[in-house]
Amino acid sequence: MASPNEPSANGSPNRGHSPKHWLLFVFLLIAAAVLVIFVGWMPRHKERQEIDQQARERTQALPKVEVMKVVRAPSKTELTIPGTTLAYTQAYIYARASGYLTRRLVDIGDRVRKGQLLAVIDAPDLDQQVAQARSNLAQSQANLAQLAAQLRLAQLTWDRYRVLVSKGVFSRQDGDNQEANFRVAEANLNAGNSTVQANRDNLQRLIVLQQYEHVTAPFSGVITARNVDVGSLISAQGTGQGASSGSAGTTQAGAEGINSGASGSLSSSVSPTTGGSQGGEMFSIAALDPLRILVSVPEAYASFVRLGQHADLRFQENAQQEFQGTIARTSSSIDQNTRTLLVELQVRNPTGRLLPGMYVVANFAHLEGDSLLIPGEAIFVRNGRSMVAAVDNNRVQFRPIEIGRDYGNQTEVANGLKAGDVIARIVTDEVQNGAQIEPEFQKGAGSKQ
């Protein structure tokens, strides 16, 4: 093997890489590494500088606070609240005569008139009592006639004895005995009159009870429940506590009255029973024209409600048709639990399309009002006073206010603000009294504000 200094085959010496070449190679390698490091460091350095700059700007910038202008509520406002429909009159018909049902003339859904016969009860015991009372009356009247004759005889005898005693024919004792007989006969006649009157009154009472064998409708309406059928044993010992479990369409809210509230307490079963009315109601009847509608008006709107005021009514079952109701009465008191005023509306229902228990939405479209309204979240309390953060020339000023009615998501301001004032919608830690801020109106509402 030839050494580097030995000549090559063509006669020229064989030379290796010189030190200069190696130095150049190392320099280029270092330069490339420095360039790579510099290229990667510069973006990160620039990004870090931008972040620091933004942090300084945010630290020095004014806090942005969402604000709003105080506006005056429209003079005409609307109120939409749900309600429950009730029959105008609801009655549960119980038996006053005990016996067996021989005829049933109506069923659920039948429309009846006042005084119409609903059912007939066979009460032989009561009929026998009426016959016996008539016999007792006739017997007492015959006894009265006998007592009247005895009184007449006693009076004639005493009159004769008075004349004869005065002439000395009979002794004075004989005259006193005849007078005593007359007084006894007179007392017996009075007792006989009382007995006749008592028997007559007893007969009249039984006759009235006998008339209850014919069950009639107390008013015109619709049969909503029927719990008896022919052959049922009827008892006159009902307690009047409402329908049994088999009542069909029985609306307990009708019996509870107006104080039951908007929702009421509605109870109904799928099908009526046809017997077992012993001690329970025989029928339930409801008057459906007009219908009553109970709604609970929030306390904030209670002062706007007036008797005779109209409201638009919408029922789910008749969504395409709008009905009009009229305020007939109110409870004239605020419920301390719900803070609402119970209001009764009445709506005409001549065709019977509307039924008790339907869900209804009442819309009071013309409630008078003229007040300043702000969001409830804009109000805070300092030192026991309600305040808002007013913004004037981009500077916060805590301002005390007087609160009026509370409408839930909005609150009425009675004093302390005027229309056009700018306030902070939400008071955060950045909103301090006297602090300078950058106001920011709600997105999309800048032009309106």
C-alpha cells in the first residue's frame, strides 16, 4: 500500500485534505446550527413580546362593563297566565229516602232541566209510615170531636148547677164539682187539639220525605256522574263528603269553591259505577253556561285588575278559536304563600264545547302602566339601601333608588332614576364607586340604546 507521499501511478504526488478545508467545514457547520437556532428562537421571542405587550395593555386598560339605558315601560302592557275552568254551579245529589231504585231516567252526559225527574226510589217503609200517620191523624181528630162533645155537656151541666146552687136546690160543693168537670173537659179539648196538630205535622213531614222518592234536578245542567242503577239499595244516611271512587267526571274543585286556587283539585275516573250508592251520592250535576275560570294574578299586576275587564282566552282543544272572558269577582286579598290575587273570569258557553277542567291561558292585553323598569340583577344593597351603579362620563356612581313592583325578571323603579340614565347591567368587583370604566352596550342593542 502506497503512502500519501508516494507518487501515484501517473507520476503526481497523492495529497489528503488540508487543515483549511477542515476549518471551513466546521465553520459552515456552526453557522448552519446558529442559523437554525436563530430561526426557531425569533418567532417565539416575538410571540413572547406580543403577549407581554397585550398583558401590559390589559393591565393599563379600563375595565369593560356592560351597561344599558333606563327606559320607560309601555303604557299598555300584557299579562298572560294559565287558569283552570270550573262549572258555574256543581251539586252532588244524595237520597233523602231509603229504599230500592226502581227507575233511572238519566245517565252521564245527559242535559237536564230544573225539576226534571232523574230517578224513582221505592220506599215501602216510608209509604207505610205515611199511611200510619194518616190513621193517627184521623183517630186524633175523632177523639177531638168526642172531647168537644164532653166539653159541651160539662158546660151545660155547670150552667144548670150554677142556677140551682144560687136557689139553694144543690149545695155549693155540688156546684164546685161541676165546675171542675168543665175545666177538665176544657183542658182535655186543648190537649186533643195539640195532638191533632202534632199528628198533622208528622203526616206533613212524612209526605215531604215521600216526595224525595222522586229524585229531581236542582237546576239545569249536565249529568257529570252517575253512581246508581235499577235495583241499587239507596240509603238516606249519606254524609255529603263527595263522590265515591267510581264517580265519572266528578270535579272536586267545583265543591271547593273559588278559594281553591287556579289549579284546583280535579278528580275523575274512567267509568261510572252502577251501584253501591249506599250512603254516597246518586248523581253529580254541573251547570256549564257560563263557565268559571280561576287565574292567579301576580301581586305586581293586582292593582291593574278591574271588575268587568275583558281577557282573551285560548284553550288547547280549540287552539284556532279565541274566547273572551269577563272578570266577575276577585278574592280582594293577596295569598301570602303565592303572592297572587285570585281572579274569577266568566265565559259564555251556550253550545257546551268548553268543559270543566280544561286548561286555559288568559291574556290580559290592556293593563294600564307607566313606570321605569330595570333588570333585577342591576340592583344591589349597600348599608341597607337598594342601589344601582349609574355611569356618567365613563365613571361609576352608586345611586340609591326606591323599588316599586317586582315583575320577576324586571323591577319597577319608583324614585332615583329617570329615563335615559345609563346603569351597569351587572355589578361585579370591577364596578366600584368612582371607578373609571369603558361602557359596553349589549351586543346588537347599541343602536337601539
